[in-house]
Amino acid sequence: MTSNCSALQPHAAIKQRPNRKRWVIVTFPEGNDYSVIPTNWVLKSVDGLGNQVIKCLWPPFLNVTSDIIQNAMEPSDNWSTHTIKLQENGKEYSCFNKAWHKQVEMSEESSSTEQSKRRKINEEASDSDSGEEIDILPVKTWDRPQETFIKEATNKPHYAELNNFNISQSSTTQNVLLNTSISHSFNKPEGRILSSVIQSDSSFQDELISVPNYLNPTNNVETIQSELIQTNEQNKMMGLLNLIYKEQIQNRVLYNQLLSKVNNIETIINKIGLSNNISTATHNFDENFLLNWPIINEQTFKHVENSLLDNLFVQQVEEFFNSIGGNSVKDNLKRILIKTFSNEFAIRCSWTGRGKDITTKLCDAKLVTVLKRCIRRNQQEYSDALFESVFADWFRYATTRHRRSLETNH
């Protein structure tokens, strides 16, 4: 009693299943066609002999696409029921794409096995010496569907169950014209889709109507070969582009390595140039020019200021400052000040000109302007604030340096 109730209400049992979508791979025994169906379309029952019967519900659509199967919509009462056979022991897939690719592989493998068997039969028939005639069934391929059916003796419309055929009524009573077209959508297996209605006359109710095949195998082979050639050309192009991309990466790495080495060489050269003393860096300067440095009194300072009105002297001073060098603003400025001002004269100088015993104001001096321009040009981290701070500190400690120098000399 319980089994009968479950058989009468299959849809209610299906709707109580979880919403998680899963798919299985099945075959339809009538046409040995492979398909992927969602698990909520599968019906399992037991017949009177205790054997398990597995069927599936199929939607009443002309074309059942892969999108419909992937959505796994819930069956309704108007769906048809068909016998199926579970593949891979009923393995369930949680990913539709994996299930779909697997059924394509299984279908191609089955088709290849069937063709091999038929080829072996043909070879045995051709090698036979008995002279017996052997009827070889034509190989069934995906692009040459052919099917026959018998029209029943009834006045009702007759339905032809065909896959991927659109059948229109013939203008005569002797021919049936078929408009064939290959659909890229997934259809119900052969023998399971009600795709056309054939209106027939009572005079031809018992005739055998054969569905002709209008597909040209030669055209299909040429199309497949053309697609394979195009695919090979695309693969070659992609391989060439990948090779160019890899070479660009290698060139970029090599470029970065060379740039790093050049930077290291430049750094070393700068360090060597900055470490040169005044005797080696200024050997091309005129002796009269060198007598001005370091400035030892206010008279010499005024002489230098007046000489800076001459552009040639300004150029010599800039070359003199640049030859001293330094690793930073602070280091570069201190090294130049040591070469430019003596401690004895620095005691009487300050940035603002204010202070005890201060006689020289330096903030407006032409010499300081040239010095600032040279530091700005040679040091990237230069700022006026940093320059003035280091400049003022050096002159602030001039008294201490002068006292130490006197102590050292005595």
C-alpha cells in the first residue's frame, strides 16, 4: 500500500528533497543516448518482482537546452516519464560543467566503440569465402539522424518522435518533405521528443513512411577539417604570442640588472670624486684665485664679493665649490665652509649679522648666493631651511673650533 502511494505521487516526493542541485549521467535504452539530468528528475521504484526500476521525468519542451538542465527546475504534472539507466553507479555531480564534459566523453567513447565493432564485422564479411550475403546495418552518427515509423489506422493526428527535425506537410500524398537543421541546444534523446505533427489521409494509414536524410557527409567533413585548420592556426598564434611575452619578461629582467649595475658604478664614481681633496680637485685653478681661500679677514671677504661681479670669477667659484663635493647637504656644506672660511674670520660672522663682536652679515652676501646655488644643484634633498640651519650652526661653533686649533698648535 505504501509503495502504491509513492508511485501515485512521485512529484510530491521530489519536491521534499533539498534545494541543493546535483546531476547524474544517464542513458536512454531505446536510443542508447547519453544525457545529463538533475537528480530531482530521477524516479526510483520497485516493480512487482522486487526489481528496481529507474525512470526520469522529462519536460514537454521542443528543445530541452543545457540551461534548462542546469537550472534543475522542479517537475510538474504534465511532464512525461521515461526509462533510464544510471551511469557510473549513479555518481552525483555537484558541478554541472564537470557532469556535462564527462557525458560528452562517454558518448564519444561509446560511438567510437560501436564504429569499431561495425568495422570489424565489415572486415570479416569481406574476408569470408562462403559467399553468404551479410546485411550490415548503417552506422548511426550524430549528424545523420534517420528514423522510420508506421502511421496508425486512426483519424487523429499522428505524431512523429524525431530529434532535431522540423516536419512540414507535403503538397502531395506520396511525399513528406523534411526541413532538417542541426540545433546546438541539448534535446531530448532520439525517440523521446514530440517535435512535429503529421496530418495524414485515411488512405495512407497503413503505409510505411521513411524519413529521408538530407545531410551531406562530405560537407560535414570539409567543415570539420576547416575548423581543425583554423584551430591549429589559432594555437600557433597563441604559442607565438606566449613566446614573445616570455622574451619581453626576460629582457625586462636583464634591463633591470644592467640599470642596477650602472647605478652602482655611478655611486662609486661619485664617492671617489667626493673623496678627492682640494689639492687634487683644484689643480687647474689659477694661483691668484686660490690665494682667496680660505677667507681670513673682512678685507678678503669684501674683495671676493667685489670679484663676484665678474661672471668669469663666479664660474671659477662654482667650479671650486663643486670640486669639493659631499655625500649630503650637511656634509657638502660643511666641507665647502671649511675650505672657504677660516675659523678666525668665522668668529666675526653670522647669518643675521647680529651678536657680540660680529662684523659681517652673510645672509645677503653674493658668495652665499653662489654657495646655495651649488648645493641645490648637487644635492637632491636640498631645502632652504636645511641650508640655513647647517650654515648657522657651523658659524655658531666657530669659537670652539678656533680655540681647539690654538690649543693643538701650542
